[in-house]
Amino acid sequence: MDATDQRSNELIAKKIALQETFKMYTAENGFSYEEWINPSNDSFYESYKKDLADIDNELAPAITYQS
């Protein structure tokens, strides 16, 4: 397994763990659509969405076009 595959596996494992954390949080606290759409600073939803976006951006970076 090369370093790229290993890094991808690490990121996928982090994403799964993050999703499990979300599942446990919402099971204990319920889901707040209002907080999901407009999370307050330092809230669980804010950090979850940021962490998830960071992982997704590394796994599948945005396509850049060259002209």
C-alpha cells in the first residue's frame, strides 16, 4: 500500500468516526435543524461541518481548470 492509499484510508476512518460522533450526539441531544443551518460559533454542528468539509476536501479536492 502506498502513502496515498494509506492517507485515504486514514481519512475515511476519521470520516466514519466523525459520523459516529454525529450519530451519538443527535441521539443524546436531538437534531436541531435551526442549529444545522445556522450554527453558532464553537457549537458541535459548526465543528462537525468544518471537520467533515476538511476531510472531504482532502479526499476529493476541487477540480481546477487550466487555460
